[in-house]
Amino acid sequence: MSDMTEARIAAAARINTTVAHPARVYDYLLGGKDNFAADREMAAKLIELSPGTREGVRAHRAFLRRAVRYLAEVGVSQFLDIGTGIPTQGNTHEIAQEVNPATRVVYVDNDPIVLVHGRALLNGSPTGMTTVIEADLRQPKMILSHPEVRTVIDFTRPVAVILAGVLHFVTDQEDPYATVEHIKSAVPAGSHLLLSHITLDFAPRVREEDFTKPYDKSSAPMAPRTHAEVLRFFQGWHVVDPGVVEVVKWRPDVSERREHIPGGGHAWAYGGVAIKP
């Protein structure tokens, strides 16, 4: 049995199917099949609260694809994608390597199922170009010092750090700003930060406690933040046009299918990209 197969078996054994996990809920909302009853139950509660949840998640994913393509087109050739989720259509390495085949990508997630599916997806990829590791955003030192990360990413050259749809699972008590600053300080000038974050700014009639309640029994609580709070993550870096805006308004692609959110609703998420001076 190969080391890779043994690693997949070990990771699969640690998957708790009885507790909803954000990566698997996200997978279900995107139409994926790598989810369980607990994940689907949580997704149903979210849809009940906001009928446009599924379309909003797809709009969130479309933002990520556009932003990754933008970064690849401006010359970024290294990506550190933290909180990547279960592989789906339009993964970071697929988009970036379409622009530049020499692009290097590291995926990071704390759900063992992501490790299992991520390594299966990358099977056959050129050695040293793309990898996936199991680690938690809340432990940035572990991520940045991980041997596989250091093998793929050259931290003397610009890196695009991706934190898409993950920081709202880090509570204020866990100090997400310190975590992000630690990662930002580890990359050189010319690096980029691609970030998206759930907000209730577009849902004034929704109480935060009602919105976050479905996540109380999940593996990670939900912490939506305001525009000012999301903008703070970019502090000290130059935010590129059009700024930190609702994800559907970030450099919309006229050729891309726009999700119709029921009731003329919003995606309930901000997105932005910044560069380190």
C-alpha cells in the first residue's frame, strides 16, 4: 500500500459525519455529493432563513474564480489557498494554471474529507507544483512552516494568499485579525490578499443570532462582519479597484452566468483583493 493511499485511509477515518462541517455544507449548496445528512440539514435551515442562500453561495464561488483569474493575469504565480473546501468546478489551480502552467498552488483545509478528495484530484499533477495539506487557519505558524508548503511556495517571491469564505468561521475571541496579520507578514512586497466574508449588511431584518444559530452545533460557529470589519483585514495593503464590495459587484464578467437571487436579494458577502506595498 502506498504512503498516499495510507494517508487517505487515515484521513477518511477521522471524518465525523454526524456533525455538520462548513466545507461539506458549502459543497451541498454548490450541488456537490461529498456531504452527509447533518450537512444537508444545516443547509436546509440556512435556505429556510434566506431562500437565496444557494444562489448566494454560487455567486461567492464565481467571485473567487474571477479574482484568481485576475491575479494570474497580473503575473501572480504562487497561491496559498486556506480554507479551500471540497474540490469543485473551477478550482484555484485549474484557473491559475490555465493562464500560467508554471503556477504553484497549495490548498489548506481542516476537514479530512478535503484532504482525501484534494489528493485524489491532484493525483498525476506535476510533483512540486500543487499540493493539499490538512491544517487549521487558526494555526498560521503550522501552515507557514509545513514542509509541503515550504516545498511548493517560495516565500522570497510574491504569493497570493486566498481566504475565501473562511474567516467568518473564526470568532472574535479567536482573534482573526492577528491570524491574518501573521500570514500577511510572512509574504513579501508584491504579494496579494484575496478575501471574501459573509455579512448581514444587506439583511437588516435578519437578526445575527437567528442567522448564526444553525451553525451552533457545527464544527465551526458563524461570525458575520460589517464592511468596516471586513476592510480591516486589508489594513496596510493597497486594495485594488473596485475595492471591498459585494461579491457580485467585484469585476463582474459579462460572459459569466449571473445567479438570480430570489426576491432581488444579495449574496450577503463582501469580496476584495489587495496588494502588499
